[in-house]
Amino acid sequence: MWSGNFKTAIGNLRANKGRSMLTMMGIIIGVSSVVTVVSLGEGLKHQVTGQINQLGSNVITIRSGKLVGNGSGIGGLNLLAFLSTSTLTDQDVQAITKLSSVNSVVPIDFVGSSAGSDKRQLDNIFVVGTSSKMADLLHQKVAYGSFFESDDSTNKVVIGSSIAEELLDELNPVGHSVKISGATFVVQGVLAPSSGGLLSVAQTDFNSAVFMPLKNARSLTNGRTNILQILAKSNGDELDIAVNDISTALQKTHGGQTDFTVLKQYELLGIAGNIVNTITRFISGIAAISLLVGGIGIMDIMLVSVSERTREIGIRKAIGATNRQILNQFLIEGLALTLGGGVIGVIASLIINGVLRVYTSLQPAITLQIFIIAVGVSVAVGITFSVTPALKAARKNPIDALRNE
Amino acid sequence: MALIELQEVSKLYGFGDATVLALDEVILSVDKGEFVAVMGPSGSGKTTLMNVIGLLDRPTHGSYLLDGRNVARRRPNQQAKVRRDRIGFVFQSYNLLARLSVLENVALPLAYKGMTPVRRQKRASDILELVGLRDREYFMPRQLSGGQAQRVAIARALINKPSIIIADEPTGNLDSTDSKVVMELLADIHRQGNTILLVTHNPELTRYANRVIYMHDGMIVGDEQTAIGNMAKGARRTHFQRRKVTDDEIVEGVSALMRDVPGKELASKPKKKAKRGRPRTKKRPVGRPAGHRLKAGSRQRREKAKKR
């Protein structure tokens, strides 16, 4: 019965090919946009967690601003803290360095800047002011040359791999000079390409950043003295002790105030994941509206189909179809429409994902779960929006339906 | 026991002043194996009667026993099952589903019964053989001539071995050759012991029937046994009387209309009885074989008769 109904449904949809395709379009667009957004979010989460994991589990991040308890802000992180002036200073770095439970400390500060070479000019690059231990602490490999060894002011810089390609047109530009904010520097090393995505620990892409000692970076910005964030590595498995020690030490230097946040790796993971999840949910919510609109389109076309085929319903009832059987026939037809739309939508989103992977740095990840949800949702939409038309068909009085021309 | 037993079945349409009495306390019983032709002018209630008997329509009053069981008040789904298993319809406009092949059309009632595709197609094939259209199995309905389409419809009506076949002007859209083929097929089916109800305007077709019912204004006004092969007397009279009616007579109004009632003589018996004032339900025409009882007439009709 069901297979027969399905065959009939496909036949009926084929008979109105153009109309069926247009109706399916709504579902196709809805499903493909939801799947694309969700898979983008998944991919982003993978990238972020991958990068954070790369750092190792005993890395501690200290950020300015207080982590707001539960809920307020996104994932408990006060986003605006990034915009305000950081409260972390050199004293804090020194205080942390003195702690016995801490192995190494790296301050990180960003300066937005531009860079130029004799070949071309790049705006909007990041200058990262840091210490010589950064590469070690972040397990960042150096592809050519070496990372700078001293924290003193020098004219040496280390550049990210994309900068090397874009600015100097060379994979190995060690020894070339670059101009950053007017000052001339010599490239000492090039970092290996990192898997860095949009959201990394440092909230920037290491591939398109220039690294120099903190003091140098400061001289570019007229001597600003605060530090955006401090990374510290604990001794062995003394992670919790180190976190406590850092908190106590910083409270002392900050005059008893807790205007900073000490985060362990997995906490950072959680926050990053939360941010991505929230954004994904928000955007897929918007995309889901098109699914709703598609569903209403299905309902519309099903109602038209029912009134067009009133006579057919009458004939079917006259030869013994029960209300249930008529209901099933139209439900299955609506279901075939949405299921077809869902499958085509998933295929479309696969193509979109492929295009995104090739032409952008985004790495969408489609999981089986997303597939199942997409198909499940389209089936649910199909049933929901076909029930009314199908009921209308099933409840038709046979004699009135037969008289209908 | 009669196969079909209608007891004072009435059907009203509309409300208030616009109420139309389509069936007026019709009493009818049909035995198994009868070939009943139903005749009467347009709007006389023939089709309504067929719809009630075919369970497509519910009577407003009265009861309808099919094989001794009252089916008039059953739920729609149960009625659908009775239609599926016991009633076969043949319509004037064939009513085949355009998107299904001939074979699928014929097999459709079996599909609703839940039979497997292989079995129902085999069965449909056999039935199509019976109506001589085995070679048209995979044609679409639009590729068939009218006569072929109607034979397919008959095959579809037959497939569940129904108790009654209801044919509502099956030859209405056909030319005389196709009509003859279709009627011969129905006669054949009748010879095999099936019960057929045939609505027709064509008196010639009463030759195939062994009983003719005349309807007027929602009432059965005549009931005649005929030998198969002979045209019914009443039908012939209608046939000839009709030609005499002029436009002037028609505009005379109700009286003129009444003069044109077919089978007026036949309907006179109940009138006499009404005068005698016996309870109507116990009236029984004398001298008729059991199962061919005629119970025609109603209060309305009696009053009209008195006025005249």
C-alpha cells in the first residue's frame, strides 16, 4: 500500500514537474542554508579546539577584565573587555615569572599596523608584541630562519607564512627587509603555516601576523604599556596550583581587585565552543525561517492540488477508498515533495561546502548528524504542512467530490 | 431475503424554502440476480436513488438494508468498505483515473483492499480478458475509445465480485455501436447471476432488463416486469407520448406535467389503496411475485391525486 502510494505520489508530482520543482525550491534553499550554516559552525569549532589543543593542556591564559558569572555576555566572556584598555602590565608579567609553579611566561599584545616591502604594501596586519619564548610555549614551528632569541629591542622580526607570500612573494624571505609603521625591520624567521582559523587563542591568525619583541611593538604605538593577554605554562601537572598562585599574585599587584581572568585550556575551549554554538544557532535560526516559508509553499500547492483533484478523490472514494487511505495518499505526496527537497538541499549544501573549502579559509564540516537532522526536519515539515490539505481531501463527501468538474 | 431493501427512504437537499425533495419515501426491494432499469425524466431522483443504494449519499430518512443489514447509518469508513467489497459503479463519464494505466485502474479497488501488487495485477488482467481488453492493459485511459473506456470501467466495477453493479447511464456518452457492445457486456454479466441497476433515458435499453422502474418527482410511480428482449410497455409509452407533448402543454404547468407522467396506469393501484385508508406500510400489491413488490406513492402524491 505504502509503496503503491509512493509511486502514485511520484507520478502525480511528475505530472506537474515545473510546479513541483518550484515548490521544492523553498525546501531546498531552507535545508541547504541550514546545513551550510551548521556545518560552518562545526568546522569553526573543530578549528578552534584543534588550535587550543595544540597548545597543550598546561597552558594558562590570563586576560584583562572579569569573567562575568553565568550567562551574561556570550559564554560568560565579556566581549567588550577586548575593546577597553587592558589592565595587565609588565609588573604582572614579572610577578608571574617569579612564581615557582610557573615554568614560562609570555606576554602578548597586538598592534594593528600596515607593512610594506619594496614590492607592495599590506594594510591591516597584526603586529604581535611578545617574548622570545612564545614559539616554544605555543608549540609554533618555525619554517625558515629562527624565532628571535632576546627580548631586547632589535630590528629583527618573525613573520607569518601568508605575510611572506603576500608581501615578499617568496617562501623563504629570511634577510629581506620590511617596513612596518615607518620603521625598517629585517626578517629573521618565517613561521610554519598554523592551522589557525578565525578564532584562535590570540584572536588572530598567526599566518598573517608579524612578531617582534614587546618593547619594539610598544615603540610603534608611542609607548602604550599594557598587555592584552599573558600566557603562562605551569610546571608539569601543577596546573591548579599555578592558577591559584597566579590569581593571588595578580590580586596583589592590582591592589586587591580581581579585574583579570585566569583561564585553563579547557575553560578556554568551552568559551570558544560556546561562542561558536551561539552564533551558529542564531544564524541557522534565521536560515530556518526559509524552511518555514518553504513549508507554507508546500501547504499552498497541496491545497491547490487537492481542489484540482476533487473528482479523482470522488472516484477513489466511490470505488472504496477510506478516508484514511485518501489522507495517506496526500500525506505521502507532501512527504515526497519535502523529502526530495531535503535530499537535493543536502546535495546543494555539499556543493556549497566544497566551494567554500576551495575558495575561502573556512573549513565546513558535515557530520552524519547534520544529514540526519536535515532529512528529519524536512520530513517533519512535510508532514506538518501536508496534514491540513490531506485532511481536507480525506473529509470530502464522495458525492460532492464526484460531481465536481 | 431481498438483496436491497429500501424502507421509506427520503432525501432532502437544502434548507427552509429552498428544500428540494429528491427522494420521497421510496420503498423498493431488489432481489439477487435482477436486472433493473430505472427510467424517468431529468430531476426525477433516479441518480439520487442510485447514490443512496451505492452508499455515496446518505438518506435523510428511512433505512436501507443491504443483505439484511442496515447500512444507511454506518460511518463513512465502513460505508467505504461496503462500497469497495459489495458495490461496483459504472458512470456515464467512465471516471477512470487519467494518470493510471488501464491495468492499474482496474486493480485500484484491490489496492484499497490491501492486496499485493502481483496478485491484484493478475486478477485485473483476468477481468480485462473477460471484457475483451487484455491487449489494452498498458494503455492510458486517454488512448481508449469511449466504448473501450466504459468496458474498462465495467471491469473495474467487477473486480471485487460485487453484490450489485450500479450503472448510471453507462451509454450516455457512447454511439450506438459502442452502446450495444457495452449493453451486451452488461447482459452477459447479468446472465452470470449478477444484480444490475441501470439508469437510462433510452427506452430501447429496457430490452436488457427484466424489471423496469419509473420515477417521477422522487417517487417510484411504476414498476414493471418485462421479459428480457422486449421493450417495457411503459417505456414504449413514454417513448411515444413524449413526442406528442408540445411546448404549450408544458407551459400549462403542473397539470400538464402530470399528464406526462410515465406509467400513470401502473401507479394507480396505490392510489386506490390510499383511498381505502389502510396503513401504508402494510400495502402490498396483489398478484405480484414476492420480491417484486411495488410500494410506490406518498402523502404528497395522494393529495395531488385527490385534487385532480
